[in-house]
Amino acid sequence: MPGVYLTIVLAPLIAAIVIGLLGHIIGRTASHWLAILGVGLACVLSFWVFKYHVIDGAPIYDAPLYIWGEVAGITFQVGFLVDTLTALMIMVVTFVSLMVHIYTVGYMQGDPGYQRFFCYIALFTFSMLMLVMSNNFLQLFFGWEAVGVVSYLLIGFWFKKDTAVFANLKAFIVNRVGDFGFILGLAAILAYCGSFTYSEVFANVPALADSGMTLPIAGVEWSVITVICILLFIGAMGKSAQVPLHVWLPDSMEGPTPISALIHAATMVTAGVFMVARMSPIFEYSDMALNFVIIIGGVTALFMGLVGIVQNDIKRIIAYSTLSQLGYMMVAVGISAYAAGIFHLFTHAFFKALLFLGAGSVIIAMHHDQDIRNMGNLRKYMPITYVCMLIGSLALIGFPFFSGYYSKDAIIEAAHASTAWAAPFGYWTVLLGVLVTSLYTFRLLFVVFHGKERMRDELRRDLREPRAVVWVPLILLAIPSAIVGGFFIGPMLFDSHTILGQSLFVLPKNDVLFQLAPHYHGAIEFAIHGLTGLPFWFGVAGIVITWLFYVRYPAVPAKIQSHMKWIYHVLINKYGFDEFNQAVFARGGRGLGYALWQFGDVKIIDGALVNGSAHFVGRCALILRRLQSGYLYHYALMMLLGLLVFLLWFTLLR
Amino acid sequence: MLDFELRTIMPEIVILTTACLVLMVDVFMRVRQHNLPYRLTQIGLLFAAVLTFKSFGLGTEIILSGAFISDDLSHLLKLFIYLTTFVVLIYSHAYIRVRQILWGEYYCLTLFAVLGMMLLVSAQNILTLYLGLELLSLSLYAMVAMRRDSQMASEAAMKYFVMGALASGMLLYGFSLLYGITGTLDISTMAQVIASTPITDQLVLIFGLVFVVVGLAFKLGAAPFHMWIPDVYQGAPTSVVAFLSTAPKVAAFGMAIRLLVQALPALHPQWIDLLIVLAVLSIAIGNVVAIAQANIKRMLAYSTISHVGFLLLGLLAGNAAGYSAALFYVLTYSIMSLGAFGMVILLSKQGFEAENIDDFKGLNARSPWLAFIMLLLMFSLAGVPPTVGFYAKLAVIEAVLAVDHLVLALIAVFFAIIGAFYYLRVVKVMYFEAPEDASPITVSGGSRFAISLNGLAVLVLGIFPGALLAVCLAVLA
């Protein structure tokens, strides 16, 4: 079995290396075939691993493959932990990645960096697989950082575009802030558990549950577990773009659309959610950290969704929707419904990839114009894209029977049932979030695919469905987006032995899904029951409102905008996070840097320390050199003096 | 009949025979340009090396009424003595011929010096030790004076001889005091007697120890008994300096082990203090003064002093780890120094000595490969990973830290950083400055091959230091 796991990880890596080094020699076609075959092989094997672990019920595989080093009893290793959670994750990652690879052939057609792009996305897949398959924190960190680096390369793929360079720097720097917390978290784990291996750390956690530590700030006694969890979660906030570290994600839209799909749907942003779920044996012992997760998740879910309503860039709208959906997942893991969080991650991967690739299809047709105000009535020209986008949108707003419905409704129900003190907040944010989701999703759908045709005439004549490599992945993603939820809700959440049961750890007092299980009577019943619930009516209300505003009475939004100027301002400025960061952190950082450079570096370090000490040493050398007079008697005298000093020292002074 | 197998001292016999043979050949061969003495010498060295190598691991044997010891430590040191001598002679061959330096005598003296070193490292008796030392020293005095027409060389030889005689006198006086107290010349017996000596006699012992350590410090070239080194290095022919700075250092290490570790272990608390002073002064003076040098031989002379300081650091740790670190240091240092001086020899031509750092300007433009080899050697001398110089320094500093001399370790690192400057200056000059003399460099194939191996050895040993480290540990266990 290790051979299979290793192949899954290495196939994309080898493809990436070969394309990266030899891409210009082997050519474009060979490059994309190599990447697709590499990821395709990983994908097929991942499905097999899923069958092997989830359906056949194989035992958990947890073993080191390579011991890198051992220092003071701490082993640094490369190892795999393959259980149902991993099996599910690698299946999602490789499947979405494969779709994105195929789609890229069409989307990046004609781009001069074609091979480079395939190299990066294959590498990205490798990084994410390393992250999810790790059995230790060091490798997790490796994957974590590798994903960060490759996302930097990908967001700035068109590096001649200033905005792309700004965006990739922003993504990298904001992620570093999160990683700083993450590293501290790892350090705390190492300090208190003395190991990097998951199994050993998890075994140590219950013993640590009551121990405290005093932090230098405020001197208050903190629970060790809480500190570790919050630090780790800060890392997750960076990767999974939670408020206030979410600012990089909308800007990451500067990258090519396939990569937006890959980053947003299956890799990178889900890393944070996955990590919290994987660390459930730690998080369970800190109520404080869990409530913190709920609050951050809830804030992200509702308020980032609101920003999506006022955006006009087709990709940015979907980006804000990602933020909001990540908030849902965080709320789910925060209320200890880890399985629901992963379930939402799972369904979201499909419909979010679908929406992005659909948007990409629109962008191709629109000749890379991304402003929805220039579109309209596209369903006439692009029926396949339209139907796929409609399915994705219905899944996203959680319309009954679509996959998003099952995962989202489960989260809402669980938040309602949870006893955590922040759970009511989480409940209301995710509930109102449904209305908001419905508003921005259908605003996009109506403005782009319905209403008046606002594009230029010469463009209109060109409008048509793109190549098959573009729309085939859409269909392949639309199918799971529609149906996967109904099939998996039982096994994932409510059956007596859930799929993820062996990977996740939930204290009985926190186990909301277990409490909900008796009320679950099959997927169809769950959906029908949903028709009477508040979320469904919120969703429908959103559709109706957007239909009224954007199809029936298109003049209304502008009026609302002018009447509620301040709200509009707040939203269009995204609550001022960017301005605040620019003004305080960026300017402050640069000011600090400038001061340190001019005063600290140039004056003190270069001036006084470096050059000063060099001058000093040089002067000493010149003085000492004079001792070397060249006279034999001086030398002899020196020797005798040396002898004499030694003798006196030993006979008189000791 | 002999009470031991002849093979125990066979290498010594081979070297002695070769020396006599070279002497005879030189007397009776009229053609001065003949290569025979050179070839004979190299064959003799190789033969001795094979014999020594074969006796590895045969255990310790003490023969000739306790005057001579054959153990793995002596074998290892001898092997490096042959090796460095062998390579130095390859580098020097053309240099000597071009400069009309006396032909046969040169090789003859080299062989006698080698024999002296072999005795030195195999001494089980302080008289044998002294005999070896004097055989080595007298040969070296003569070799330094080899260029009789050079004023600098004569002055250097004179200084070396007078100072060397002074140091030998001190050493001998120290020996006589030790003999007076212990009544024995045998090294292991001496150790036993001193261990049982009552405290009241300690003062004389310490007197003896100070004299011995001073003599030793002179031979090693540790500050403040280093004054001869820069003048001798600058004045002597470069080929002699290359020899002087490599094999005798290895032998002097052997002498230090025999005298301090094997004969006077009971005085460890005393000699450790002496070595601390010597080490700190050597590292400080060597590294700082080297900065002010424009002559590369003088710069390398000061560099030698600082490296001796590091070597002493390993010794003063006073345990097997420290001794083996010091051994590793001296062996790898001999390789680095060999290469550095070898490069100076190779870049010299008829009527031109590449003695100044400026002579290395733009070497990269003239010969990129030689410049790269020199870069490796300089990095190694400076202690830049992954060259072996780094591991040598690391091992010594680890050993010092293991016995809780934190301040000493910090001083060593501090001055090593200062020292990096003058090595890197050579690199900078080679790569970033225009050559003053753009003529291509002609180096014979053999020398080119040897210097390439020499430079690459520094890199390879740096990447795989394990084997040599293990050997160093094993021979001192």
C-alpha cells in the first residue's frame, strides 16, 4: 500500500518537475498530456484508495516512510496517515485538480507561459496532497508552505501585470501572518508534547487538558490547549481566508481562472478547515478555541457574503462567496460538527469549481472582460454553460435536493442544536448567510445570463460556447454538484458508523451530529423537511428579490444604491480592511523598515558595528604587526618573556 | 637476534635507505638535471606508505627496549606525513628545477626530515622523541637556507636556526627536570611515576612542564612563540614552506600527544591553562595580523598560527573527543595548507614568485579551474561549509563546549569570523579584479591533477567527513 500512496503524491510531482525543467523542449502538447496523466493517475488511485478505506473498511495506515533526522529524541520524518478523512480529501483534491487540468488546455490556449502553468498546477496538487496525507506536523507544515509558495507563483502568473504582482505579494504576506501563528502553534506542540507525530501528540493531549501556561502578555494563566489551538487556527485563518486575514483571497482573482477554481475549490483554502478537522483531538479539549472558531467563521460567513452583493467582477463575486462558504465550514468545525464541515468542504469543492470554471467559460466568450455589467442574456449563446452555472448556483444557495443543500442545512441544524455559548451567534450568521448567498448568486446569474444584452456588437457576433475541453469538465462537475450531497449525507453525518468516524474525535458532550441523528430519516425526507424550514424560504426570497431587481425592474438597484449610500460605501470598500492594512501595516511596516534601514542598519550596523569593527581590527593588525620587527633579539626576548610569564604565573600566582 | 619483527620499523628503514640512495645517486650522477633523485624519493615514500598501511590494526607494539612504539596513531600520522610530502614534491618538482636549487640535497634533506618526523611520532621515550625532533629541525634549517644566493632565505634560516636552538634548549631543559623527578625517560613509566608523586615535588614538575610546553609551542608555532613563522615563511623558498607548514605540523601534533597526553596526563589541570593562553593568543594574533598582510605567504603564515590555536583548543578539551577533533583538525589542515601553498608554487614562474595577494588578481579570467580550486581551499581555511574546514572547526568547538569552556568557544568563533575576511579577500581578488598579467598559466599535467585532487578533497571530505572522523576517534581510543 505505501507504494500506492507514494504514487499518488509523486505522480504530480514528477510531472511538475519534468514539465518545469524540460517543458520548452517537450512542447505544449506533451506538457499538458504529462500533467493530465500525472494527476489523472493520482486521481484514479485516489478513487481506489477511497474504495479501499471507506467502502472496504481497510485499517488506518499510519507509518513513516523516511526518517529525515532525529534530534534530541524528536523524529523528523516523511510519513503518511491514510484514513477515511485523507481518502476523502485526496479524492476531492485529485478529481477537482484533474478537471482543472483538462479545462486549462482550453483556457490557457495561446498563453506564452503554457508549460509553466501546467508545471505550477501539478506542483500545487502535489503540495496539497502532501499536506492532507501527512502523519506529522512537520510535513503538514511543508505542505502548508508549499501550497503558499505555489499559490504565490500562480496568482502572479501574469507577472507583467502590476495588479497580479500586487495580489500575489499580498497573498503571500497575509499568509505569512497566519503562518506565524501556525509556527508558534507547532512550537508549542513540540514544547508540550515533545513530538511532531500526530498519533503521539494526540495521545498526549488529554493529559495536557488541565495544564496551564502563563503568557508574557497580561500574565493571565492560559490553558495550554487553548493557546495551541488558537495559534494553529490563526494559521488556518490565513490559509482559509477568515476575517481579518481574508483580504488576499479576492485579490487572488488576478490569477488565471483555472487556478482560482483550484485554489478556491479543492486546495489551499480548504487546508485550514481540513487542518482543524484533523486536529479535532486537540480542539475538542478547548471550548474557548472552538467558540473562537465559531465567531470568526460566523463573521466571515455573513459579512463577506454581503460584500459579494455589490461586486461587479464575475470572479470576485464568486471569490466572496468562497469566503462566505469557508465561514460556514469554520462554524461547522467550531460547533464540533467536524464531519459537517468536511461534508460542506466536499460538496463545495464540486460546485465552487463548477462556478469558477463556468465563469471562466464566460470570460473566454467575453474575450477576457470580467465585468458583469457588460454581459446579459448569455444563456442564448452559451446554453451548456448556463445550465451548469444554474446547477452550481442552486447547489451554492442550498436549494433542496442539490448537494449544497444537504451540507449547508446540516450545518445550520447543527448550529441550532449546539450548546456552545457562541453557537447562537453562529446559527444566526449562517442562517442570514443563506439569504445573502442567494442574493449575490442569483444577482450574478440574472445579470449575466438574463436581461438585456449589454455587450458591444462586434463581441456579440463572436459569442459562442467555447471548446469541448472547457465545457466537458463543467458537465463532469455539474453531476456531483447536483447529486453527491444526497448520496453522502447519511454515510457522512448520521449513520451509526459514519465515514469519518475513525478520523475525527468528538467529545460526547459536544457531539451535535449524534444528537441530530435520531431526527434523520433518509436524504429525501431531509430535503422535503427542508421545504418547510427557514433556510429554504430565505433562499427563495433571495431568488425572488434578485429576479425582481435585476430582471423585472432593473432600475431599482441604482435607486437603492443612491438611497442607502453609506451601506453601499461600507460594502464596496469591503469594510475598509484593505485601506486599514495599507495605511497601518503596509505604511507602518515600510516606515519602520525605512527607519531601521536609515538609522539601525546604515548608521549603527554598517557604520558603527561593521565598518567600525573592521577599522578597529585593521588598526589592531597594524599595531600588532609592528611587534614583528624583524630583529632576532626581539623575537628571542619575546620567547623568554613568554616563558617567564608562564613560570611566574605557575609558581607565584597559583 | 632481534627480539621483534623487522617489519615494525620497516618504513623507517625504507626511508633511511632511500635517503642514503639519493645521496649516493647525487654524488655519482654528473647530470644535474636528472630526475632520478625525485623518482627515487617518491618511490621510497610510496613504498613506506604501503608498509605503514599494511601494519594498520596490528595492535600496539613497543620495541627497541621501549624506545619505539608502533601504534595506529603513529601509523595514521605517518601516512599523512608521506602523503603531504609526496604531494609537496609533485608541486615543487618544476619549481626547484627552474630555480637551480641543489638537486639531490633537497630530496635527501626532505627524506631525513621525514625520517625525523617518523621517529617523533613513534617515540615511546623522550630521548627518541628529541632525536626525531632534532633530525627534523636540522633538515629544515638546511632546507630553508637552500637558496644560498637569496638574502631573505639566509636571514630566514638564521632566525629559524637561532630560535629553534633556543626552543630545543628549553625543551631539553624541561626534559632534564622531568627526568630528575621521575628518574625515567620512558613515556608510560613517567606517567605512572608522576601519578604517584607526592604534592611537594609538584613545583619542579611544573617547571619542567612549562619548559616542555614552551618548546612544543615553538615547534607548533603558537603565539607568543610564533615570531619565527612569518619571517621564515616569507623568506624560505615556497616549496620548502609548503613542506614546512604541512608534514611537520602533523608530526608536532604527534609529539604533543606523546608528551602531554601520554607522558604528563597527571598534570592535565596545569597544562590545560597553558594551552588556553596559547590557543587564545594564537587565534587572536594569527587572525588579526593576517589581515594586514599583502604577501600571501606571510598571510598564510599568520593563518597557520591561528589554525594552531584551533588545534590547541581540541587538545585542551582533555578527552578522547577533543584529541580526535584536534587530530582531525591537523590532518585536514595539512591538506588545505598543502593546496594553498601548492597554488602559490604553481603560479610562480622563472624569475617570478606569485607571493603577493595581488598576483592572484583576475585568476578566474586566466584559469577558471585553478581559481575554483583556490576558492575551495580558501573557503575551507576560512571554515565555510560544506568544505572540510567547517567540520574541523565545528568538531573542535564542540569538544570545547563539551567541557564547558563556553567563553573559549565564543572567542574562537569570533576570531574565525574576523579571519574569514582575509581568506575571502583572496577570493574577491581572484574573481572580481582584473588580472595585472593576462598571460595564460602553464601548469604541468601532473601538478594540475594533484592540485585538482587536493582542492576537491577539501570539498569531498567536507561533504563526507564521517570516515576520517571515525578513524581519528579510533586511533585515539
